[in-house]
Amino acid sequence: MKTKVVRISADDTLWTVKEIMELASVRHVPVVHGGDLVGVVSQRDLLRASLSSVMGIEADAHESFLEKVRISDVMSREPISTTPDASIRDAARTMAERKIGCLPVVEGRELVGIVTETDVLRHYAEQP
């Protein structure tokens, strides 16, 4: 589990999350409100929202579009999450069964970390 988690507000824009994903090299960003987890936005959500607008549109127009769309319009609400005491095996099983790329880690509703596909793969790759 990573405890230093890039997070974003539901009021932020797709442009902001696009920039954060590129700068931080992440594919999933938890969405918080007052520290509580309220959603997750993924690279796939960003792509889906962008594709509907980009066909034949200039780069400036695309940027303008991304600046107008709020995260709350495209995020996955009520994300599947886990707790700090869950095992990596349980996290991996949940991610595989639900076909999701990350599990926010919460205590109550407060975001305290995140487990990603890469974390799971790295864990099992390092096993003897």
C-alpha cells in the first residue's frame, strides 16, 4: 500500500487530473471531500470523456473542453475500497473479480492509502 496518495477534489477539472496523472505518472486518482473518499477517477475515465469531444477538434479546443468538465461528472462514485489490515491476496482477488485497477485504502471513509495493480504485481514478483 502506498500512503503518499495523489488525490483530487470532485470540483476540480479533467484538465487538472490529466496534468496530475502525467506529472505523477499515475493512472488512478482518488477523489476526496474533506479527507473522505467519494470517488475515483482513472485514466480510462479521462480517455472516455476526452474521446467524446476530440474527434477532429484542435488541441486548444480540447484543452478548453477539459477545463470545463468537473471530476464529479466522470468519476466512479462509491468506489470499491479496502482497509489497512486487508491482505495483499484479498486485495488482488477483489481487483481481479471486480476488474478494477486500484483499491483505495480507507479507515472509516478517510483515505489513508491506495493499492494498484502495479503494487500487487511487484509484491508477487518479489516473492521467492
